[in-house]
Amino acid sequence: MSKPRGFKVLIATTRVPFIDGGAELHAEGLQRALREAGNRAEILFIPFKWYPPERILDQMLACRLLGGREADCLIGLKFPAYLMPHPRKVVWLLHQHRQAYELWQHPMGDMHAYTNGAAVRQAIQYADRELLPQARRLFANSRNVAARLRTYCGLEAEPLYHPPPDARNLHSGAAEDFLYFPSRINPLKRQHLAMEALAQTRTNVRVCFSGPGVEPGYDQTCLALARKLKLQNRVEWLGSVSFETKRDLYARSLGVLYPPLDEDYGYVTLEAMLAAKPVITCEDSGGPLEFVLDRQTGLISAPTPEALAAAMDELWENRTAAREWGAAGRDRYSSLHIGWDHVLEKLLP
Amino acid sequence: MKVLIATSGAPFIRGGAEILAESLCDAVNAAGHEAEIVTLPFESWPPSRIPEQMLACRLLDVTESCGQTIDRVIALKFPAYLIPHPYKVIWMLHQHRTAYELWDHPVAGDLIQHPDGPMVREAIRQADRTLLPEAKAIYTLSRNVSGRLGRFTGIEAEPLYNPPAHAALYHPGPAGDYLFFPSRITPVKRQWLVIRALGLCREPVEVYFAGEADNPAQQAECTRAERELNLTGRVTWLGLVSEEQKREHYAHSLGVVFPPLDEDYGYVTLEAMLSSKPVITCADSGGPLEFVVHNETGLIADPSSESLATAMDALWADRRHAATMGEVGRQRYQDLKISWNNVVEKLLC
């Protein structure tokens, strides 16, 4: 590290109480990296509830009223916590409030269904456009997030990648007879699409799903779909698993299936690459497309059950290609120089 | 039950309140519930920041987490205890003290020194009077805190004692040649008073101070006083020590000196009792007076350097009496039946 040590750094982010996801791991990874580099770092988790829409405005104001001038630097990650004022603020955008942007009038969003939805959306967009430029520097979690910010707000942010939480411990192993799909069980991650595709495969592809079910009902929907499509023997549904189990599943998988809708960044892609496994993703999956090279480190399919099924069949039948693409993925990860040292160089004053 | 523990704190400062919140969280989880802490950043200067942050707390919405009810909020500190929730229970660690009993205190009083002070004090008092009664129940940390709340706000609240963290690990040990004073180094803990008292001691009393200064200036002031009074060799600044080191310092001390100004509760007293050590405290020290019995489990001095010096000399000169008082203190702790089970039962009933 060439930077001087001993900064007091506040990480400002938003949290839905009792729900853990990638965002929490990101904030904690950043905190750990800052501490290991000799700084003091604390995370401010501001509780967030996005419904009904007018509550969002209250919480935006709350963030404007909170602060931490004591700190040498404040790093804002998530809406609306990144609106918190600080004289030395850097924003490292995880994502904006997606329902006010790319998920507006999208079946996955619901803000547009409220009578005041449009007004709240306008207020969010206005706040982002006016207040994000108050940061000294603007970074984004990925090229995808930077591109959305440019499209919707006309603001430039530099993409800044960081390693997944368990990067140091992931390893490869001999491929067994299953594809692995680790993720929170959530409509945006599209476990249902994976089920529908599975029903259309020619070969006897098996998929192992893991991840916490946070969206009430969606996990049941997926399981009902598996029953309806008679996939019980080809689907393994593990729920939440430990880091150890997840590592082991990555290592033993034939490849990783990861077809989310417009993912911001997506640790899964990077974890698969670290485990030397090929990744099947979709053309509209966002973040994963910054890493997966079609037919070099994985397969990029159209977001339809038929196309996804064809990709799954191909990987299932062509084990040599699967192995080679996996190894090429790991090489590609190394060539990208994704590391916390680099992140801190960029973020610290 | 999903239980959210809400508290406020200055970022980068870790004291009794932070430890208490974590212990409470562990205890609620251990009782089979799902608990989580939300800590809101709090800046007390300039005074105009205080009403802003009170408003921020009123604007937050912690009624649900992703569609699921948050069953209970346990709020600990101002202004976090103002967060609205239909099933909020307050376990008050303290109100904003410089708007109340410390308003015109020569050392601690800060609001009084600012032109906005009187207005902000009124806003705080008004909010407490109006909004505290929203809670389903109000408990406090100690009789001292209940007393203040009753005196200033007219609200009755039952004190609910809690054990220090890792209470079971404290143990007696052979008395060495020092008095122990573990605490954050800050004016209200009155390390400065102990330094001045040391200058007046007739016995060659030595004191070990453990803990970090809130800011370097406060440490510098103490060290300067130490030099001016020629106390070289009689004062040891240990800085931040681990929990294990702290327990060893307790175990090998002759006794504990803990003369804070109007302490809310004070784990130090209880930790000393668990280590079978007598406690020297002052007549205006607040919380410790609920536990220390003069001449039976320790000594209660006047808050003057002369009186404190006399008490320190007395302990130093009569080691047998010191050992006896320590033993009686340990017995008294056992008799009080202080436990987390009791705390959790009351807060969640």
C-alpha cells in the first residue's frame, strides 16, 4: 500500500433489517480491507423500507439529516444512504433505487402501480442528479451500474471491481454431474427461468440451487414449478448454505448457471471463475456479461427457456469444452487485477 | 420474534453502550428470537445538529422487513429511542445528559456554551416529554437513570440491571501494588481528579489507567498534570487493553478507583465486585452508589482531590481490610441476581 494509513472511514449503506445479501457482504469486505490496511472503518447501516413509495422520501430526508463529520472520509454505497452529506464523500455506487429507473414499469417493479409512484420516482431521480455530484469522486460497482447512471442521470462514474467475499478460499475440483445455481431466491435472479429451461433440455441435466429465500412466496413458486414440470429428480434445492458448502459445490460442479435479470455486478460469475468453472448466463443479465466471454469462458444465451436449455445441454454433453472454458475463466479473473488494494487506492483521499 | 435493537452512537467511539447493545442482542438471540442492532450515527456538536438527527429518527420506518413484521423495537439511547414503532420498548441508557443534569456542569456542560443551546435544550426536553410516552413500556439502566427521568420528565420507569459482558470470566487474584481505573479517558470519568488526588497521597499509591482517550487533547491534559505533579513512576497509561488483559489487571489490583461524575450505571463497579476488589468512588458518582456500600465493599469519598487521596491512602495502608471488602463485594454481586434472562424476559413480555 502506498497510501498513508490511519484514516477514519465511514461506510454509509442501506439495510433491510434481518435480510442479508450481497450488499452487506460488500460493505463488510470493504470494512475488512480498510482495517487490514491500517485504517479505522465503521459501517453505518441505515434501515430502509421502500413501500409505500412516500416512505422513500422520508428516508431520503433522514439520510440528508444524518452524517459523520468526525470521519476523514465517507464512502456511500447504496441509495438513500449515499445521499448523506460529508465534506469528503466518495460514492461507490452499488445501485440506485432500481424501481425508479430500469425497473420502472417493469413486471419486477411495483412503484409505478402506486398513484404517487411517478412523483416519488421524479424526486428520487432529482435527488440523484443533484446530490450525487456533491461527492468528490463517483465510482460504480460495475460497468453496468455506471452505464445506467449515464443513461438515466447523465453522470459519469468509473467502474471499480472488487473481489467476492470468499475469493481467497475458492478452489477447483473434478466436475460432477450437476450445474450449480447459487443466489438469493428472488424473481430477479430468475430461478424460475432455470426451472423452465430444465424442462426443455434434451439431456438429463441436473441443477443444484442454493441461497436464502427472502421474497416470501417466490421459493414456493419455484418448487411448485419443479413439481409441475416433473423435475423433482433433477433439481436439488438446498436453501441457505455455509461458505464451506458453497465452496465445495462450486468445486464439484460441472459449471455454473447464472441467468439473473440485469444484475448490477454479480459475485456468482467471479466465484465461478475463481473455481475454474464455465458460466452460463443470459444476454440481458447485466454484470455477468462484463466477465463471461461466449464460448471462451462460458455460454451467453437468449433469456428464453429454449435457448437456456440448449446452452445447458451443450455444457452437459461437452465436458472437455466445459473444463477448458472454466480454466480460461480463472485465467481471465487473474488478468483483471481485481483486488482490494486497488479499490482502496481509488477510494481513499 | 424479530427484535430490532435501536441505538445511537458517535462513530468510532466504543464504550459501555455499544457493548451493552451487543450483549442484549446475543441474549435475545439466545432466548430463541431473531435480533439485530441498528446504530444511528449521532453528532452532538454544533447543537443545531441535534434537532436534525431527532427528525431523522422520526422519519425512519422500521415496522417491517421485506413484508414481514418487525415485532418489537428495543430502543436504548437518545435520539434513537424516538424512532416510531407500534411495539417499542425503551430500555433507557440515558437521555441527552447535557440538556438535563449536566446542563450547567462546569466541565461537561456543552449546550450551555452555545447561543443555540437553550433552544436545543427545550427541543430535546419537549421531544422526550411528548414522545417517550409513545413506548409500550420504559425501563432504565439503573436507579440513577430512573431518578433523573422522574425528576426532569415526570415519567416513572423501572430500573433493569444487566451483567457486564463475559461476567463469568472475572476472577479474584492476589492483590498487587496498584489501583486500577479502567474507563474511556474523558472529563466526566474524572481521571484528572485521580491524578490530582495522587499528588496529595501520603502513601506511594500507584494507579494503572486502561482505556483510550476520546480525543488526544484529553490524554495530553492528563499526562501534563501527571508531569506537573511529579508523579513519574506512579501512573501507568495502558491505553486500550483486551478484555482478557483487563480481567487480569482487575485480578491483580489492590482495588479499583472509579470516581466518575454521575455515571449512569458503570460496569466497572460490577467488574470490580466480580473480581473481589473494593471500589473507591465518589458521593456524586451516580450508578456506583447503587452497589458500593461505604466501608463494607469499598469507600465513598467526597468528589475532591483531598478526600479521594484520603480514601486511596486508606486502601493502600490496610490491605487486609481491602481484601475483606473485595470479598464482601463479590458476595453482594451474587445476592443481586443480575442476569440477562431477567432483562430479556422483561423487555419482551
